[in-house]
Amino acid sequence: MKILAIESSCDETAAAVVENGRTILSNCVASQVPQHQVYGGVVPEIASRLHLETVYELTDRALLEAGLTRDAIDAIAVTYAPGLIGALLVGVNFAKGAALASNKPLIPVHHLRGHIAANYLASPELEPPFVCLVASGGNTVIVEVADYTEFRILGATRDDAAGESFDKVARKMGMPYPGGASIERSSVGGDPYKYVLPDAKVSGSPMDMSFSGLKTAAINLLHHAEQSGEEIDIPSFCASFSRAVSDILVPRTVEALRQTGCRKLAVAGGVAANAYIRAEFEKQTQALGAKLYLPPRSLCGDNAAMIGAQAYYEYLAGRIADQSLNAFATMPISELRF
Ligand code: KG4
């Protein structure tokens, strides 16, 4: 089954064709990063307008690169939640039009389910059940993937997402958006133990997380240094910040493995591209004798191939939408609403 998938939840317009949930036939991404960089972050209205300008041509390119005509596609999939509402509406409306014009089924896909499914593309042998950490710019959640369309939330951030803390701290240092990649680049040769940053625990919820205190502490440290004329060792500060985020994410995810008794761990989302965090997960899963699944960096960030992969399993579970499909800015991964 060949699915044409559209993704427009944030600042990447993406279109892809995926076969049977596992094989990428094409994967086109038009990043808006340069247009948002001027503002130090994503401007929602600009994001919506750029999606509108790009989505049609990008979809044609995805079909062309897959070597397929519109008739050869079996279904249209689209990210419908969560994300920037204006941005989501562009993709949803486009997909509805495409499904109507071609008389093909329309499959709504939850963005975070898509991030998890990036692992199905990277590791054809991976099957549920497994535990997955999804850490992106807008969400950070540890889930038990009981089945392809069955999810149980084990832990989540109570405030900011891990990626957002990277973005805000990078902005304070004058580094370009997206901050995670900038901080990682600047951490080369730094000492990850030089700066001590906090790890807030959520009392009684060992798998829940908090990043806002870490973000504020890091920004305050930079601010105080600026005011007192103290010179910050940037590579070490960046390495220490990556370590601090890793120290929040990794032990809680390991705890999820322990509590569920699961021996398979997948990691997904933009923050999963971070080399320090990837290495820590490798160390910890090796020590536990668990198997680690990490998508290549190219599939960690937003893309439509991951949406096409999850769409296949949503389709098998009978999740087909009609022309009343709407978009939702927020929605838990475990919810079935469209
Ligand atoms: O998954 P993604 O592309 O978009 C969302 O669905 O949010 O994630 C974007 C986030 C940004 O916050 C960005 O700073 C972070 O992923 N990110 C990284 C790295 N590359 C991107 N964080 C840490 N290290 C990286 N190398």
C-alpha cells in the first residue's frame, strides 16, 4: 500500500510516499528555518503562509521522486495534531482536497505517533511493544507503545519541552534557531561537568520531567556572568547544558524500561539527534541488556515519511477520516479524536 503523506505542524513543509509503513519511496522536506531565524524562533503566521506557498509543489516533487502518478497512490495521510493550529490547517485542508479529488481514503496522523514511527523506517525488525521517548521542540513524553495504535503515557514534561529549553538558552547566547543543533555544534571540546545545572524532580512521579527551571537557571547563569564581566567557557557551557538535559531524559526513560519490564527502547524527535544524548542512551541500554533503536538524524526532525509510516498502521486499525476532519493544536498521544 502506497501512502502519500503531508506534514505541516510547525516550520517544515514535508511530503513523502511510503510503502506498507516501512519503505520510503520519497521524502521531501522544505525547511522554513532561514525565514524564522531572523526572529529567533518560529513565527506562526509566517509558518502558515509558507506552508500554503510550498505544499502543492512539494507534493508533486514527492510523487515525481517516488516515480508515481497520483493514480498510483492508495491513500492520503496528514498530520492533524498537535502543532501550530494555522500551520496544521494548511496541511489538513490540502490533504482533504487531494483525497476528495482522487477519491482516496484520508488518514489523520498524530504528530508524535509519527515521530515514533520514524523508528519503523529505520529498523524494519522493530515491532511493539516497546518504550519510546519522544523529545521535540513542542513535546517531551515517555510512552509505552503497546501496539502500533495503542499508547500509554508513562511520563511527560510538566512545563517546557526539552527542545524548547535548548532553543531559549541558545537564543540567550545569540546562537541561531534551532538552538539544539547550535548548542551541539558549540559544545565540541567542552567539559560537560564544568557548569552545574539543576534537575527538578516531580515528587511522586519518577518519570515526569521539568525543563523550565533548568532553562531559567541556565539563562540566569549567562545573565549574571554578563553583568559581572565573567567570561563564560562557551564549549563547556554548551556541553554542560546538553548533559543536564540528558540527565533529565535518560534516567527517567530507563525507569520506564524498569517499570514496564520492556527490553526494547526507541528514541525519537528532534532532540534525539543530539550526540551526547544518543551516546548516553547507548551506554545505559547496553548496561541494562536492552535493545536501543535510534533513527538516523535525518529522520529525527520533522518529516512526512514518518507520518506515512504511522498512517499505514492507522489505516489497518480502520482510522479513516471524512471531509469534516479538523486540526487540533493539542492532543495527548493516547487519544482517538478526529
Ligand atoms: O522534532 P522537531 O524537528 O520538531 C518538533 O516536532 O518540535 O524538533 C525540533 C527541536 C528543536 O527544539 C531543536 O532545537 C531540537 O529539536 N534539536 C536538537 C538538535 N537538533 C534539533 N536538540 C538537541 N540537539 C540537537 N542536535
